[in-house]
Amino acid sequence: MFFSAQLTTPNHEVSLTAAQAAASLICQLAQVEPNGFANLNFCGSANVPAYAPFFPAAYAQNSPPAFALALEAADFAEQVFSQAQSLQAARKTLIDEVESHAQKLEAIGQKLTEIYTYNFKGLDFTLAPHPAQGVSIAKALEALGLPAFGLHGSLFASAFLTDTLDQAHYNRTGFNGLMLPVLEDAGLAQRASEGLLSTTDLLLCSAVCGTGLDVVPLPGDATPEQLCPVLLDIAALALRLEKPLTARLMPIPGKAAGDPTSFNFDYFANSRVLALKAQPLTHLLQGQESISIRARLY
């Protein structure tokens, strides 16, 4: 079972109370299974619409049955970017690949709708990675010429990819951006192990990418008071930039910043625990309010 906590309200507000409760729950879940593994099934969700098909952010509205498809397609980007002769060529080829596959998948979705009468909500081409070779979004971005993901230039490469995906035409639902799950991507796990990635770096990329902070290994002694500011940052980004973001944080009991992780799970690539640069909030920021954060006017 996957589940999430809504950090934002339908009125475009950040709920301090919800962030505090979600942070407390993350710390409780960290103690349920070895290695804090239960937090794989939970996230803080900010400005995420219904029918985004990626777990644990997915949820449905009170309506007839419906379905959507989340795509594990980081291999598209890695193959295309490693063979392209220019950024423009890389962009065009990736758009063509996404649209070609989307057309086939949409035909299948419509057929299923005809058979079962379930409403087909569309596709989420967020190019989800996998720990296997050839399915790393970090390696895909490095194929553009980035020496290592996490160095300066990573934001530009991330924005290039998400802008490219924005130009593809298909029936959309969910995030449709760039997913940077540290423990689910061999390239990201490697760069985090090398000290090139921090939670701040990942938050920065969240300003131009799709899903926010995902399966991020954190020190086991992280407190709810330290995690709450991280969740508030995600919620503020989501509302200010008018985009869906999530935070799936994984404090690992007994581990400190810099320690290697030791997961025995086919869908994880082991890395190192990232430092948590956070202190408990005080004064007005530790209240119980819901505060409106309007989308920026350009």
C-alpha cells in the first residue's frame, strides 16, 4: 500500500500543520522496517493533481474507475542523448521517440476503455529510471556533455530535458518532467556517493524538473523538526512555480551522513547518506497556520 500526505490545500496554501504531521510520520515509518524501508511507500505531496500515476503520489477523485500509465523511460533519453550530434538534434529525436510510443500506448488505453469502460486519463512520461545499466537519467544528462551530474551545468541540462518533454504532444496526466530518485538511479546513486549531490542541489533542480525529492537517504537521527523545513521548501516551490512536487525522504536508522547504504532491493542502487542541513524552525514558522503562496506573475 502506498499513501501520501497533502502538504498544500485546494486554496493554494501551504499547511504548516500538515508538514509537521508528515515529518513526524516519516520519522515513525523509519523505525517500522530495517533500513527505514517503509518510507518507500510514503511521500509528502504538494500541488499534485488527481490521477498522477506514479506512486506514492497517486490518488483518485470520487468518480468512476479510471487509470493512467506511468512510464519507465529513462533509457529513451540515455540512448538519444548519447547518439545525437547537437542539442537541437537530441531534442527533436527525443520528442519523436516519446510521441511515437505515446501514440501506441494511447491506442491501447482507448481500447481498454472500450472493453472495461474505465476512463483513460493519459500518460506520464517522467522518464523514470531504474538501477540497471542504460536506464539512468543522470547518465542521460551526462551524455549531453555534463562531466558529472551535481556539478554546475546540471540545472541547465535538467531544464533542457524538461523543456523538451514539454514540446511532445500526447494525452498528459501527472508530472511529465524529470525524476531524480537518488536510490533508484545508478548514476544518481554514484554521484551522491561521490559527494556531488546534496538535498539543496536536488531542491534547486526541482525548480525546473518534475517530481522533487525522491528516495533520498538521510541520517537516521533526523528529527521531525528537521524534516519539516524540507517539506515546507518543497510545498513553497510547488505553489510558487505552479507545479506538482513530492518529497519521499528516507531516514536510515543507525546511519550518519556519509555512511554507505546497504539495501538489498532490486529497485535500489546503494549510495551514501546525504547530510541534512536543517535546524528546527522557531517563532512564526512553527505555528499551525495555512499560508497562501501564489504563483509568480511573469
